[in-house]
Amino acid sequence: MRHWLLPGLVLCGLLAGLVARFVFGLAEFGEWIWFGVLVGGGLPIVWQTVMGMVRGKFASDIVAMLAIVTAVLLGQAFAGAVVVLMQSGGEAIEAYGLQRARSSLTALLQRAPRRARRKIDGRMEEVDVEAVRVGDVLIVRPGDLVPVDGTVVSGRAEVDESALTGEALARVKEVGDRLLSGSVGVSGAFEMRADRVSGESQYAKIVTLVQRAQEEKAPIQRLADRYAVWFTPLTLVMGALGYWITGDPTTVLSVLVVATPCPLILATPLAVMCGINRAADEGIIVKGGAPMEQVAGAQAVLFDKTGTITYGMPFVEKVVAFEERAEEELLTAGASVEQLSSHSVAKAVVDRARQEGKSLVLPEDFQEVPGRGVAGRVGERSYLLGSAPFVEERMGKECLAPHRELLSQYFDKMIIFVVRNGACIGCFVLSDRIRPGVSRMIEELGSMGVQKVVLLTGDRRRNAEIVAREAGISSYEAELLPEQKVDLVRQYERKYGSVIMVGDGINDAPALATATVGIAMGAHGTAISVEAADVILLVDEVAKVAETMKIGQRMLRIAKQSIFAGMGLSFLLMIFAASGHVLPAVGAMLQEIIDVVVILNALRAR
């Protein structure tokens, strides 16, 4: 409403002046109404433009400002008021369609660890995370955020680091293993030693990286301003030529009025807004006009791996039976026991069994060792499911001795062994998987002018290589920390200019904020990645990245058509105006006709 207030008042003033002049015959009173509109509405525009020029911004509104000032000096109130309406209306259209959220750090800061449970003299006290000192022993319960970076000193910790590292599976931490602040305790309480204060922790580093990236991100020169750079001097030359030919200052105003770049002021932001609305129909939210323009000309696209190119959740890739006809039992009995576990691996096993139509029963004597394995009885048989270390600890190393080759064969996968009554009868091989349509999307990006596609991940190099090969991505970078992703984004921007970064996790947020255009997987991504990004995919399909580029490129074509057509017609009118054949009021009305033409064309972007 704030943006529409000025153009609304100006329009009412113009109509009131017309009514006073032509309905009630009060020509002088109508002129005063227009003059009030011109001064009252034009002053904010003039001030805003001058301040922009002081800051070194020479944009498309300079000609409009000059027309307003000249109209005041020459007493041409109606023509000046029409220019004020065009300028303020264009800004209102842009503000309405292109408002961008500026609270990029809010979600991140809200999620940041705020409280810690410190152990002192055998008792537990809750303190602010800022009060934690290096060497303090802290207690982390299931569901708690790890408050600061530290080391496990007691107990076995199963933590979810996916938001920080991109690793899909929860990790089991033994005594002496490192913990990152912002990760989540999944099951089982444990004790840790604080190795850093909160201001130096990994989570605090990510907050700082996002903030710094947004502060240092170079302002993007909008499409309209790029054309205004040469159109504004041309207008001034034509105005000077008109004054030289006619010797009448009114000629200068006529030139400025017909040259007021409505294709830049109105049609371009309208085309951008229509493109943004078109994207929204496809489940793509674009936070501003600049990202809509920049995404169309991207030369490099960088993809996070886990949760972006892949689903970020384990699935059963293969069921391996060590005995004949044991595969049926593996799925039925194994999934029956796993039903009572909330672990992501258990869910994957149960999902696979149900997909194959297996009938599951509730197990008896169910037991779970968090992050390691489960046990239970189905009918008269006892089953144990878990990782190799867990099975060997419970059943002895000889239980898996015949299957050592399998472990080396699937060294980059997760293997869950199934033991029945003391004998290992098979295993489940689990891994992440790439999303459908990724390879086709990579090909489409190449056909749209993208020169480089890169996979970025905090995961192991071997996993990155496999996923990149399956996705058809030729380049990949693995084992990356958030600050290293930022460095890579900057390297590619220096080489290719316009860079898109696509991600979903907290660890991707600094890179999303740094890139020319950041695209977040909003359907399942973290709140901070959504806030830091310029574009959000509400639909859980990474292939929408190519669709975003298509919409942006079509929008850009239509906007340029409006610019060239409108500015060409304006130049023809400038020639007539410079020769003294166009009055300012007539020029204002002719310019409105041009407005209608370019606006109708811009609407095609919808």
C-alpha cells in the first residue's frame, strides 16, 4: 500500500484537474491542481534520483527527473504530472511484484543453539550457550542441539549432522570423536567436552559467512539501467538540438516528455513481474527482479549433492542372501523387527518390504542399541540386524568372517547384516539415489548456454564421483566445508561471471547467499537456505532449475522487445519534438500510447 499511495494520489489529482477544467470550466483551478500534483508527487522522485546520482547510480529515472524539473520551471503542469504518474506507477509495479525478504539471518539465528546443560560436581545446570567455556563438560540429550564444537568424553553419541555437512545418514560418535555445534542428538544421552566457545563454533562461522556474503555481494545492474546508460545522454543531446533549432525552452520539455523511458520504467518491471508470476505457477518462488534477470544468463551452475541432486535419504539398493531362498525371509523378518525403530535405515528397510508387498508382523522382545542395530523375535526365530561392528560385538568376529569380501565390495555403501539364531543369512545394501530427470536437466542446461556444471558436497570423494557420473556431471568437488563452498562459488564467478548455486542445507546457505543467484530446495530444505536464496523451489524437483532458466530467458526476450520497440518509437517522437512540432501535453499523451503498446507486449511474459 505504501508503494501505491503516491501513484494513486497523482492519478486522482490528474482526474480532478480534468474534471475541474472540462466539466466545471474552472481551467485555472484545474491547472493549480495539476501543479500541486506535479510538485507534491515530483519532489520525492527528484530527491530519490538525485541521491542515487550522488551514490553513483545513473539509472533509467534520470530523464523522468529532468522532465519533472523542466515542467515545474516552464509551468507545464499537466505534462509533468503525467511523467510523475508514469515514474511512480512503474516503481509501484516493481515493488509490488519484486519485494524481497531482507531477514536472511533470522531463521538461522533462531535455530542457533541458545542453551547448554553443563555438568558440575555431579549435577547438571542449564546455562546460556555464551557462558560455556573451553573444557566444560556438557550433557546432550536426545533431540538437543550440540551447543558448541567439542569432543565426546562419555557415552555413545548418534548425531544428525545433515544440516551442517550434507551427509544424509546419522553418524555414530565414539569417545574422542569430534562434534559440531548445530548438529542434533538423535538417540541416547552423552557427555562432551567443549573445545570452542559459541562465538568460534562451526554454527557461528556459518552465520558469519552468510552475513558477510550478503554484505559483500555486488549490486546487480538491472536490465533497464543498462539501457538507460546510453539512452539518457542521447535524450539530452536531442533536447539541446531542439533548443538550438527552435530557441524555445518548451521544446526541451517536449523532448524530455516523449523520451521519458516508459519501456524501462513500466514495461520492463512489468515483464519481470509477469515472469515471476509465471514461475510461481510452476512452484518456483523468485524473490526479486534482479534474480529473474540474472538466472537467464547464468554461465555456470553449481549443485549441492545430498538432498539436491540426491534425495538425501537412504534406500535399500540391494538385498543379498547368503543362503538359498533366504531373500524372502530377509525382507519379511528383517522389516518386521525394524518396524519398531525410528532410525532412517529402519524406515528404508520397511519401505522396501512394503513396496514388494511383504506381510509384516510385530516382533517380540524388541531391543535397540541407538545408531548400531536392533534385535527381536519373529515367531520362533531370533533376529539381529545391524552394522558389522555391532554384529561382531554381539555374535563374534567369526559370524562375518566368510563375508569379508562383501565389505570391501561395497566399501562406499552402508551394509546392514541380518543374523538369524546366531547365523548370518544376508544383508541389506543401502545408499542414497539421484533424483529422476537429473541427467536430462543437465543436458537442457547445456543447450540453454550453461558452460559449466559442478557437483559440490561435504561427503566423501568416492560417493561424489559415483553420483556425478550417474547424473552426467563432469566436475565435482568433495569433502567441502561451508567456507570452501563459498570460495569455489567466488572462483567460478570470476571465471564465468554469472553463477547459480543450488542447495538445501544449512551448510549451503553461505554459498547460496554468495552466488549471483542462489536456488534453494524449499520443499524439504532448511529455513536458512530458503532465506539466503534468491529462488525457492516449492516442488521437490531439482529439474525445476532448468524450468527457472527457461522462464527467465523468455521473460528477458520479451522485456528486450518492449525496450527496443518503445525506445525506437520514443526516438522518432524525439525527432518531431526537437523540430518544434510536438507540444509537451501532446507529447505526454503520445507517450502514453507507446506505454500501452509496450505494456501489452510485456504482459505476454505471464
